[in-house]
Amino acid sequence: MILKGSLAPEGCVIKVTGIERKGHTGPARVFDREEDAMDAVTHGKINPGDTLVIRYEGPKGGPGMREMLGVTSAIMGAGLGDSVALLTDGRFSGATRGFMIGHVAPEAIDGGPIAVVREGDPIAIDIEKRTIDIAIPAEEIAARLRQFKAPELKYKSGVYLKYCNSVSSASKGAVTC
């Protein structure tokens, strides 16, 4: 299912098969790479009700939309699968289960709203309404976006730099031009 809202104006994807919950609202726990989120989960730093936000893993930021299967498996293994949500500009495999949202677009490195989510921001997800929002005023989101400065790409030369400079948004298929 495609969700859209202030967090993902171009959309994002949630696999709803096997999900009983129809929504989730919880404080953002923000990570700029999968490894940091994995560390937080495996060291008991994630609480029921949290919303894990993993950014800079999209087509350009990853690069290549890294797969988040490890951290989603750790969430399930920690017994948090029924109480937390995870969202990322990266992707998931077909084996992923739980309240996991990927392909958030625009991605963080391109200045999508996921880039300006702060620790503790309330994230509201409603599957029936197909929405995903940062539950703060639109003016605050706009102010944060105006101040946003993208980090440098991970690669300075070679095929990865060429890929980063030519890949489209996940909402357009993450294809190279």
C-alpha cells in the first residue's frame, strides 16, 4: 500500500499482509544509518511505541536503497514487532514482516522531510487513510527544510558517484537516467 503525507510527499510503501494494526503514533527515534539503529535495538534502547526512522539509505544516500532486513529481524527478535514502527528511505526484502515502511520519498539526502525529523517528533501513520505525517505544524517542517544542508555523498568518484548523480527518486523507480 502507498502512504503519503507530510513525511513522504512523494509516497512510501508498507506491506500490509499480516499486519493487524491499522495505525501507529509514536515518538521518532532517529538514525542516520542502519548500523546505528541495529545497535539501538540489540542493546535494548528501543521502547514499545517508538517509531524508528532510518534515513540516508535511499537510492542516493545508501547508495542503492540498502535492505533493512537485519534491523527488522532484530525488532521482531526483541519482541517489539507488535509495538514499534520502522520507516526508512531504504528498502525491505520480501521476508520482512511487521509495521515496516520503506521507499520514503523524497529521500533524506535530497532534502525530503525525513531529513528533518528530530528525535522525539511524533510520527502518525494511518493505514486506512493511507497517511504518514510528522505530527508537528507545517510551518515548523518548512522552517527545518529551509535550514537543511545535505551531507556529502559517500563516494567522491567512480561508478557509485556516477550512480548517485543519475539515479531517480524511489517514487520514480530509482532508475538511472
